[in-house]
Amino acid sequence: MTSKELSYGLLRTIFLLLGLSLVLFLLYKIAIVIIYIIIAIIFSLIANPLVTFLKNKLKFKNTLAVVTTLILFIALFVSFVLLFVPLLIAQGENLSLLDINSLENDYNEIIKNISAYFESHNININQLIESSNLTSKIDFNFIPNIFNGIINIVGNFGMGLASVLFISFFY
């Protein structure tokens, strides 16, 4: 093997690895789009019998059959969501009435009552709680974080649904 063949093979391997790395990086960056396309293909395969029925039996044009099918699926999805929205709204209203500062004060009051009870029985629980640093580790702001997470999930889901429906229209 000559040095020319060796350098050619080495350069070819380097360029192949760089190209493969670039392709994998691009696939990583557009992974969500690929997922949307796969879901749209599956959705199109599920909706195809209805589109075929509308075209063949009811003599709809292709575009009208696809739009009608998409509207029917959207209506089905919206009706399913509307079953659960009143329940979620009621739970949200109940949780919005929750006073986090009052909850924290009640928690601290319970801790004081427990420590007073144990002190009356000659057990120093206050020292155990302070040494474990338990009260500083409890974060009462988890409830707003849960709501922010839910809003984020709903927003991402809505964007994904719109993307899938748009892609499905063209399949």
C-alpha cells in the first residue's frame, strides 16, 4: 500500500465521518418534524377509508373529501376534549383558591405543635428537624410550576396537532 492510497483512504474516512456526523446532527435538529411527518402518515392511513368512501359513494371531489374528513376528525377530537375541559376548569378554580402562604404557615404551625407535643414528653424533635434542614428543602411554589408545565404541554400539543393536520392534508 502506497502513501497516496493510505492518505486517500484516511481522507475518505474523515470526510465520511464528518458527513455522517452532519447528517446525524441535522436529523437530531429536525427530529420533531420527522415525528410530525410520521404521525401525519399514520393519520392519513387511518383517514383514507373515509376519504375513499366520500369520493366513491358520495361522489365528493378529492379536496372536498379530504377537508370533510379532517373536519370530522377535528370535531371528534374537540368533542373528546370538551368532555374533560369542565373538569379541568373546576379543578383549576379550586387550586387557584389555594393560598400558598397560608399553606406554608399552616405547615409551620403543625411543625410547632408536633415539636411542643414531643417536648412535653421530653423528646427534642425541634433539634432533629433543624439538623435535618427539612423545612428549607420544601418548596411550596410547586403548584404554579405545575400550571406552567400544563400550559406548556397544551401549547406544544396544539402546535403539533396543527402541524400534523396541515401535513395530513397533503397526504
